[in-house]
Amino acid sequence: MRIHVAGENSLIVYFGENVSNDVSLAIQHTSEYLSQFVGETLVDLVPSYASLLVIFDALRTDHLHVRGLIRQAQNQAQQGSDAQDNAVVRLPVFYGEQTSPDLAAICEKSGLTREQAIEIHQQTLYRVYAIGFAPGFAYLGETDERIAMPRLATPRKKVPKGAVAIADRQTAVYPAVSPGGWNLIGCCPTPMFDPKGNPTMPVKAGDAVQFYAIDEAEFIALGGDLNAWKEL
Amino acid sequence: MTHSIQVINPGILTLIQDAGRFGQHSVGLTTGGPMDPLAFKWANRLVGNDEHASALETTIGGLKFKVNCNTQVAVTGATVTVKVNGKPQPQWQTLNLNASDELELGYATQGCRIYVAFATGLKVAPQFNSTSTVVREGIGGLNGKGVQAKDDILLNDHTIEDSCWQLPESGRPVYENEVTLRLIPGYQDAHFSRHEQRMFFYHEYQVSDLCDRMGYRLTGPKIHCDIEGILSEGICLGAVQVPKDGQPIVLMNDRQTIGGYPKIGSVLSLDLAKLAQLTAGGKVKFAPITIDHAHNELALAQYRYRQQTLVAVNEEMK
């Protein structure tokens, strides 16, 4: 673990150089421990792939004290390291013809059939590495290498809400209509960001996520909307 | 009757802001809040509010509104003409308004962020514990948008005092076209060679056309970083990221919460407010300071702000 200065009111803690389950778990435990101080000496926390940004109130505390809290968090995390496994959040996906405009390119690259590619996307238990880019946008990793795909050369101006997408070895659900360059392979009817909801999001950083296929009727019954896909 | 202001013209960009949105990065929400917090807090203090009450931030100017009740307002921040029913009025001072008075801002001649606070504050339903508007997220303000013509913005119910106060000139910020931004080296600073760091701190940069509440893109000598990208990580207020083209971007209140460009450090918030008052063509230099020095500066600025007193004025505008 390395602690660096990020700014006048922020320290960034690096837990490793690469993405791994151990790193992700350590970030999650540290973040959970520190969250009790948010609203007091700490202002906010930003967990990501291999780091945790700790933002503090520089008029109420200083970086030396916060370094102490981070070390304390780490000791606590080590003691309770075999803590409970995370619950798996299961998200439904309609991998329909109209909701998977980029699946053909993935199949062409890998030599897989549509069915195989869809099956592979569902088999992996993903981890929420980070939430950002837009409210509710959860970066999930890592996809099976066979369905990994670089971003589109030209991003779409309008990706439909709920679009399930792949970029390199990451996958995600677009929480709202937005521009985007990820490869679209399906649509998830579960709202990923609901400002009025409690909780606001079905997932949080560190959670495990698994996708499961649904058909068009189930998609519509769960509140899915295909209209936006007709305009693609 | 409900107390409110009716917007006649929102000007270039007018946003409802409070202190900002905190503790919500975990769902990807950014901070928002006033780009020049000191001017914002003074506007509120001049009308007897809590310093973080909801108020308006107008960029460049052009805002015009009418009030439907007797109230007090104060205009702070960038230098701009303020007219009430066509008659010029001072900034940094409490103004008494009567029902159906119209207040109009001209266009800023020095600085670009103007703050208008109302006695008892704007009555806006908070989202995620804040009324701050972040247009990119569609969160805060009225329906997540900037203030529009014909918007009716409620004021909290109130009894109005009529005593007027002024912030003495000596206590007001001075907005200049050239600013030095004190920067706390950090993040990936080790990936910028000593030579590159000297270049960065030695040369002058210009504010480009790409400057908004999200970030200020600067143009100047290219700064080279050993690495092109990093695993995406949390971005704090004022972080200076250097993409492949070597042109620094200073990340402001509405920044994205995570990103993968290398960063050389972060600007002291006190100086970020000065940068926020610059428009395209403004000149910027960076100067390195330690985090301990930064904490001292913050504590000192807070002490000065608390010590500063307002002066009573005899109200004779009517």
C-alpha cells in the first residue's frame, strides 16, 4: 500500500499496480471502514480499480491524521480479511437482435457464434471496480478474453438507457441515454441510477455482478423499452 | 402569497448553487457548488443568510429578474453593472428591493462568475443533500437544468430586515487577468521528469476556449509525462491532468469523479477560485507548494474571512 498526496484535501491510496480480486477486496474493506468518518473529518471516498481517493476536510483535520486513519483502516481490514463474501447482484439482459448491434463484430473477431458469445458474457462473475464517468455508471470486470473488444472508432451520439456494453475487458450498463463508444450487446431493464430510489443504485463498488438472459416479453414486463433502439 | 423571483432573462448561464454536493462520489455524482466560494459566501453574508444558502451563480452576465415581494439581495463576484429598475447599484452591498422591482446585470468587465444571493435563500428541493446544479448530470437546481426565462424560483418565507451592509473594498477579492496558481505536487508527479516539472513551473499558460465548470484547458509549452495513461482513479478538485498532447487541464467543480490521465498535482482551492474567474485568453502560472503550506494558507484564509467585518451603510437608494 502506498499513500500519495493528491491535493490540499486529498490522499490517494494505491493498493497494487494491477487489477485483482485481492486488491479490490482490500479497497472495499478500507473504504467501508473509512466511510464511518465521512461527514465528519472525511468528505468523500472514491474507490477505483487499484486505488482509493480519500477526500478530507482540510479545515477540520490534516493529511497526517488522515494517513493515520488509513493505516488504522488497513489494520482492521487485515484482521477481518476473511469477512463475508459479497452478495451477487443478478441483472437481467435482453440480448435481442435489435439490442445487440455490435455483437456481430465480436463474433467475427472471435469466431464464436452469437449464442456462444452471449453465454460467455453470462458465465463470468464480474466485480464492480469503479463507479464514475456518469452517475450510476459501474465499470465491471473482467470479461472473458474471447469477448473482449476495443471501443468503437467513432462513438455513438446516443446510446440507449440500459444498454449493456463491452470495451476491452470491461462491461457495463449505461444508466441513462448518453454518448458512448462501447460495443452494445444487450439491454438491461433494471434502472442503474434512480435519484429517487433507495438505494440509488442496485450495485456498489466491490459488489459481484452476474448477468442472465431474458426474452423480449420478460424485458418488456420488467419495464424495458425498445423504442430507443429503433433510432440507432 | 408565496415569495419568489421571476426570471426574465437567465443571461449566458445562471445556475442555482449551494455549498456543493458531498459524500456522493460513490454513485458517480460530482461536487458542483460555486466556482468562487468566497464571493458566494459573501453574497449570502451580506443578506444575513447562512453562508451556504442557495443562491444564483451567473457566468458572464445578462441575468434579469423581478421580485414579487420586499426582499434583500446582494451581488458579488465579477465586476458587473447592477441596475434596479434601470438605476445603477453597487456590488458587495445589501440592496433593498420592493415587490415588482426588476434587477438586471450587465456583462462582466473583470472576472466572469457573479453571485446573487437573496435574504433567507432560494427555496429549492435538495437532491442528494444539495441544491447545486450540475447540468451534465441533470441533478440539482430546478429539474437539473440551468435557470430558464419564466422560471419562478421560490424564496424561503421570511421577515425582512432593512439594514444594509457593505464589504469594505479592502476585504474584496481582486480579479486579475494573470494569476499564479499554487500547486501541490502529487498523484503521478514522479512520472514527470525534473526537466518537465521545471518547464511546467517556469512557463506561462493561457486559458483556452475550452473552459467551463468541468475543467479549464490551458495552452502553452507541451509537458511530457513518462506514461500515457493510468488505471482510472479518483480525481480531486483542482487536479491538473496532462493528456498525451501535453496541454494541462485543471479540473473544476463539475469534473468527472474518475479518470485515467496522469496528473502532476492539484491547485490550491483559493487559487482555483481565481482561475474560475478567468475567461479564454487569461494567463496562468503555476508555483509549487507543499501540502503543509497549503493547509496553513487555507487556515489563514479562513481566519481572515471570519475576522472580516461588514460595514453598515445608510440606505438611500430609493
